[in-house]
Amino acid sequence: MSTSYKGPDPVTTEIIRNGFIAATEEMKTNLMRTAYNMIIYEALDFTVGLFDRHGNTVSIGLGLPMFIRGMSETIKAKLAHFGADGIAPGDVLLTNDAYTTGSHLNHMTFSVPIFHDGRLIGFSACMAHWQDIGGTLDGMTTDIFSEGLQMPLVKAWRAGVPNEEILSIIRMNVRLPERAMGDLKAQVAAVRTGEKRFLELVAKYGEAAVDGAIASIFDHGEAVARASVAQIPDGVYEAESFMDDDGIEAGRRIPIRVKVTVAGDAMTIDLTDVGAQVRGFYNSGETAGRSAAQVAFKCLTSGLELPVNDGAFRNLTIVLPAGRVVSAERPAPMRWWMTYPMTVVDTIFKALAPAVPTRVIAGHHADLVIASINGRQPRDNQLYLYLGGLIGGGWGAKMGEDGMSATVAINDGDTHNGPSEQVEAKYPLIVERYALREDSGGAGKYRGGLGTEQVVRARHDIMFNAQIDRVDCRPWGLFGGLSALGNEVRLERDGEVERFPTGKVLSQKLTAGDVYTVCSGGGGGFGSPLERNLADLENDVRQGYVSQKAAAEFYGAVFDKDGRIDRDATALRRADMRRRGLPKDRPFATEDHSDWGGCPYCDRMLWPHPEAEQMAREAAANGLSRWRCC
């Protein structure tokens, strides 16, 4: 543990700590109040933070956890590029370089160096999503150059004076310059707010006290993390999962393999065997891979009990070679950068489940689940861009608790969905349905959370793109819990519904009256579904979370003529199912429940079987509780 100066007394240290937290919250509020695009002020696709003079994280405003490494590493890259002597008060440093920030070009990152008495004492920074940064709107990209404007490490302001040449380059390369420049000014206002509040703390308590408090904050974060890791049994823990494909070669799965080593109070997360960078635009930069490891580590150690700071990661070592899908090298495409890192987090939990079953959750929907829409406003023919949905999905269940429903993926943090009323007011779209998705959560003693279904009708011609994964490679269960439904995309044109085997549905034109449906997956179950409390199961059925069919097939429930669970008959069925090794997990995601593992009462007709689906349909049509095979 560090032996650096411990700073002022504990009470003053906590006041300074909370002063930094309050400052980042104010930065967040000011950005939301002044931003031009809904993805910032409604969806909250941004993060703000304050950092020490070396670029280490002191306080992060609640936002996307995936940004925790990106902003810090970006500040360090700017320091290395300009040098401490090459930056001055009033400078505003800017980049959106995907291989520095770890994310896509839409994330513009502004940083302000903070000076006191001529000395550099810290940084204020903001990373936020811009709706447009140039590049193609539709279809697949296969290199970074087709994805839009790349801003290297530059000064957008020099000594308080706007750099008009840089600002002119930005204006010329975006489709909606008024909105882009509005968001730019909002971000600059946010980082200026952070600078002001940082200096106020220094003015009140003194530079030495603030420096000492920061050192103590880091040491405390380290101590909590070490104590938590020390409770995990020493060992090497491994797990793997897969992504559906890279969007180009359908069905070619991308492996996500992790190895976690626990030794005393330190942990190493090794991502060496994660799949190599891919041709499609689902790659991430190295800082995204490291962020994924840190997000998992933070959840497993101090969680929400302690605010994020770099001290909390001192006992974490991350092994991540270049050239992986979460450490891609130039010129790999990065447009949909967050898809794979979310599953890295899930897989780290999966690896450590045997060691710390009380701290992990089963697999969750682990994707952005977004449709991106573009078109022309009917009233004035102006271009509009809508990152549609940002819909939440199901989180995995954990020991003692069902999974959360309709919640954004772990790496998205505080990101919100776009309110349907705002969508309909701003775009020629009608949100006809936004509801929980029945039976999407994995069955278990503790049920996985439910995904959602969003049905949107176009009132005018639009171009539709979905970049969704985890359709076939669905969220898994733990300790006998079953997997959940995966994500799904459907289009209805001229009354014909097309269900896609993949969630990567690009460059689809929809005309007035056509409908797109985006479904998010659920979360995996925890523990055997045959151990689920029957009162909870009855409530699930009553609320529409679980259908009677699924309750019978997976939970062994027997219903009487009034729709209530018959306790005695259910106990007998559950005993018989245990003897036969049932229930079987469903083999892949589908809305058609007829293929859920074949007959739930005997093992004669387990999927795949050419007659299984037809038998299920005949049974349902005839109101039978059993399939024809038994």
C-alpha cells in the first residue's frame, strides 16, 4: 500500500472528497441543461470527471462506467503529447481518437488543465456522445476512415481564445453543425464548471491539503479493494462465452475467454485469449477492454459503497495484448465499440461464480439494443438522426434475488432510454408498444430479469439500422438456472413480418406505415427453477412475467381450472422432472415457445426433432397439457 502523505484529518478529507463528488454532479447537471441533442440531455450518454495532475481519476460523475478508463487515459495521452510545459491556463484540449479514448468517434472528449499559482494541479474532463461526426449513416464500415471525422490531440481553445481553425474543421465535417457546436459549447461549460469548483476547494483548504486528501482518497480506495479481494479464495478461474459474429461473416462466433487469478489481496484479469479484432465495426480500443475489467472488478469489490477513483484499482493487474476485439489497432473499425466489452464483464462474473457465488449475477442481455434511424423531416425536409430506443433488458438473477428488468446493460450505467413522448414529438415515428417481454427471463429459483419489446411505426420514409448482438449467444444461467431469451429484431413491411436470425440488420428502408420491433434479451436464472417459491411463481404468472406454458415447462407448475397452482400436483410433477433430468434449457432465442427443449414430461422428443414443433402446435391447438408423444 502507498505510504504517501495522508493529508488533512479524516473529517476534512471527507469534506474534500464530497466536494469533488458535488463538483462532478454539478458538471453533469450543467451539461444536461445546455446540450442540444437528446442523447445527452435525456439518454445521459456522457461522463464527466475530475483528475489529479497526472491524469488519475479523483471523482467521476455518474454516467457510463465504460468511460472510467477512457477519460483518464485520454488525459494522460494529452499530457504526453503536449507536455506539462506545453499546456497553459485557458487551454481546452480535445480529441475523439478512437484508439486513445477506446471508443468510437462520436465520443468527443474535452479536458481543461487546472492551474493554481502557475502550477498544474489537476484536470477537468467530459466525454459525450455526438449524434453525428460525419462518415456513413447506413451499412457496415470496415475501417476507421469511413466512420467520420478524426480529431487528433488538439487545442480547441488556446489560453482562453477559441481556435477557429479547429472549430471550422469540425463544422465542415458534421451534417448538423448547429447541434454539434451546441454540444461542444455545453461540454466546454461543463469542464469549466469542474475547473471552478476544483479551484474553490484549493482556495478554501489549501493546495497541500487538497493534494493530501486526494492521496488519502486513493489509499482508502485501495484498502477497501484489497480487503474485498482477500475474501476471495486464491486460485485461477476461467470462463468463456461467445458473440454471435462480426456483422460480416454471419454465424462465425467470436470467443470471449477470460482468466482471473486471485492471490492474496490482488487480482489479475487476463484477456489474452479474447478473440482477435474483427473486420466488422464491433472493435474497441485498449482502454475499453481495460474499462470492462475494471467495471467487473469494481462490482466484485467495493461496488456502490465507494465512489470511483483510481486508488480502487491499484491491486488489479490487467493483461491485454494488442489486436484483440477489445484492444484493436488502427485502422480497425470502431463504430459500435461497446458490444463486446459488455460480455467481457459478464464472462468475468461467470469465471468467479464458483469462488464468490454471492457476489455475481447470471448473464445479462449485455448489449446496447439500439436501432439507429435517419431520414428527412416531412415538415421541412431537414435531416434528422435518431439513435432509437436505448432500451433496457434483463439482468441476471443472483443468489437470493430475481434479476432486474428493463435496465440498461452494466457498462451503460446511468444511460436512460429516450422517452416515447420525446421520440414522437421530435421525429416522424409512433411508439406503439414499449413493454416487458413475457418469458424472456431465464427460469431459476431466482428468475432472470425481463427484457423489453419496443414496436415503432414510421410515419414517413426512414432508413433503419440495427447493430445488435447476443441474439443466438444468449444470457446464461448459473447454478442450475436456465438461460434467457436473446435480443431480436423484426420488421413489418406491407403486412409481412420478417424475423431476422441476426440482430445486425443494416440499410433497411421503411416507408410510411411500416413497423420495426426491437426486443431486448432477459437475464439468466440462478438456481434450479424447480426450487422456485410457488407464491413467487404465481405472482409472475399473474403479472404477465411468466406464461402458464413456461411455468409448466420450466418450473413444473400444474394449474387448476381457475388458473391457480395446484401445490400437491406440482410437487409430484417436480419430483418426476428431477428424476428425468428436466427441465432442459432452451437451445436458442425465439419468440415461438414451441421449441423450448421438446416435451417437458418425457425425454422422447427433445429438440432438435423435425416433428417437435408440429406436435407442440397440435397440442396447443387442442388445448392439451401434454404433447402427443406422451
